Amino acid sequence: MKQLLIFCVESQDAHHDSDGLYIKQALNHFYQFDQHKTILRFIYMNGKYNYAKRQIQVQLKNLWIN
């Protein structure tokens, strides 16, 4: 059974993904998990308070469906 971890980060997109790098490093340092059974997904919000915008909500919903 696979595990899905979703992180909503303030970064603009995958090209400016310093948040994602720090999160991956922290997970690898503090937790022991099978990387083949754990899926990491990032939602790039392009700002701190954009989590309630429709585009972000659609991205989250699509992750749950897929």
C-alpha cells in the first residue's frame, strides 16, 4: 500500500522549488520511510495565502482522484 504526502508550498513553481528541497532533506534526515512506497507531491501556491484559490483547490482535488 502506497502512502501519499501532499505539501502546499509558497514557491511559484517547480523551477523555484527551494521549499521542496528543504522538505525532502528534512524527511530523509528525521524519518525513515520506504521511498518506493511513499509518494511526495507538492502544490505550488505562488504565495502564502493562496490556498483558498480555486486553482489550488482543483490541484488538491486532482491529487486525491489520481
